[in-house]
Amino acid sequence: MREMLLFLTQSLVEDRDAVQVEELEEDGDLVYEITVNEDDLGRVIGKGGRVANALRTVAKAAAVREGRRVLVDILD
């Protein structure tokens, strides 16, 4: 799932090398923290948070197969 989020996020930004996706586990939940270049932050969040919500939806759909709960945070 980490690779999927990395691929999707890199597809959205100009500075692909600055994209980092860290996987953490908190209370049995998987937490993915996405870090991008400051100039690309708006592209990953999108108008009204639409792109960020789409990333979260895709991650949650993939997590259903594993029976896990997933949270996606975009760090600035």
C-alpha cells in the first residue's frame, strides 16, 4: 500500500524526488504520512481537499482487502 501511495503522489507533483511516504502503526491502525515539496503541497491537497480525500479513499479501499484501518496524513 505504501508503494501505491508513493506512485499516486509522485504522479501529482513536479518534484518527484521530494515525495516521502512513511508507514507507522498506532493502536493497530496503519498511518501513512506523506511529505512533499512545499511548492507541490497544493497539488496533493487539491481544491477543497478533493485530491487528498481521493488518496484517502483509495487507501481505505485497499485496506479493506487486508482487514485493516488506514489513515493518510499529508504533512506540511
